[in-house]
Amino acid sequence: MLHSGPLPIGRAVFYIAVAAVAWGTGGVVAAVLHSTSGLDPLTVSFWRFFGGTAALALAWPLTRPPGVPSLVGRLRSGLWRFTVTGAGMAVYQTAYFASVNFAGVAVATVVTLGFGPVLVALGARLWLAERLGGRKVLVIVVALAGLTALVFGGDPATGSTARAPLLGVGLALLSAVGYAGTTLLSQVIGSEEGGDDPVGNALIGFAIGSVCLLPFALALGILPERGAPVTVGALLAYLGLFPSALAYGLFFTGLRTVPATTASIVTLVEPLAAAVIAVCLLGERLTALALLGGAVLLSTVVVLAVTRHDRPDEAGPRRTP
């Protein structure tokens, strides 16, 4: 059950880290679905959002804190923010999957997850008045170094089959912009009336994302062309439950306590989770450089979990984007 009150920093960082690990499994499952069922990445994203919407709709009555506004009233009062958040979630996830197809996993991961924390840090400083001291800048630099070592220290052939590298980099940059905007807006929404209901906020975002992706899924083929129906259905259900409903519920819960910049650094454990899955399930090998990069990433998360952080509302007057 998700926590409805203020969280200690350590627990909030843990929630965000678990969400990032779940996202790391989502990329692997989405790739398997694309290759085994013939579903386009846009269609896979639609089913992910649709499944997440259904799971969150079932969970919301059980997790809704007393006294929070209804979803309809909340949507009306913050229509543009929820709309941009839901559309941003759809854009950055789909753009990342497409970037992998065009530029390869390594380039897509480094560009998306490398630029994401930087854009979040700049946006949080400009719009949310978060303090960005030298220590936080150092953590960002160290985390990005660990990310680069992890990704490029793996299989030397990674990314060698890139079909359109420049297009892939452009899509990765679009994904990073969408991720940064979504993270910043989610923290703004979490500070407003109804912010104690992260499941409800995630539900609204997923419903809007589903609507945005539906026309593309219908145009590209909404049903799988091949593959065992039971297997495809199970993979789609997993995609909707764990990397979507559960992960975003935890992420939005942690984001109510953890500053946006810190949250964006913690989510860098996503490629680490994907690397572990690749080693355990796909038989891939990691070099010493990749292992060192993973250790550096984990170290930054531990440092963030045990270090006192200023809450956004303690860092100065908040300015909404």
C-alpha cells in the first residue's frame, strides 16, 4: 500500500529506485513483444498505457486518501497540466523505444537518460526554485559517468546495427525533453490539492496517454500479427501492471518528497536493471568497465538516500511552469 503522508527521504528514494528497476524490465518486455508479436512500438506503448489505466482504476478506490478531490474535479482544475503530463509520458516512452530501433540501445539510453537529469536540474532551478549546489552537480556528473561506462562497457556490438543514427539521436533527445517536462509537472501537481493521491494522479496521466496513443495504434494495427495469444497477453498484462501502474504509483509517491533533480538521478538505475536482466536471462556478459559503471550508479543512489535534501518548498518560492 502506498504511503499517504510525508515520506522519509530514504524511503522516497527507495520507491523511486524500485520504479526505475520496474521500468528497466519494461524495456526488455516491450522489445520481446515487438519481435515476437509483430506489434509496432507505438501499439505496444498504447497497450502499456491501457493496461496501466485499468490497473490504476482498480487500485484507486482502495488507495484514495479521505478528503481528496474527485478525479473529474481535479482534472477540470488542472486540465492543461494533466494533459501535458499524460501526453509527455506517451511521447517520451514511445520516442525512447523508437530511438532504440534507429540508433541502438547504447546511444538511445545514454542520450535519453544522460540529458534527462540535466534538463530536469535546469528546469527545477528555473521553475521550481530548487537549489542546485555544487554537491548535487557533482552527483549528476558522477552518475552520468557511471551510466556511460555501464552502457558502453557491455557488448561491443551494441548499437552496431543502427539503421538511422541521427534520427535515433533526435528521438532520444525528444524522449529526454518529454521525461524532464513530465517529471517537473508531476512534482507541481503533487504539491497541489489532491497531491496526497499519487495513484489518482497517475491514473489521470495514463488515461490521457492512452487516448493520445489510440489513433496511432489503430492505424498501425492494434492486434498482434503472430505469437501465442496467451504469451502475448501475459506480457502485455505484465507491461501494464509492473513497469506502468506500480512503477508510476511509486514514482509519483516518492516525487512528493524527493526534489525533481534527485529523482531524475535515482532513475538512472533503470539501465542497470536492464543490464542485470540481460546477464541473467539473455546470457550477455558485462566487462569490468560496465561493472564499475554499475557500481558507481548504485553508489550515487545510496548517497542520495542517506543525505539530507532540501524539500522543494524549503528551497525558495515555487514558480509553476
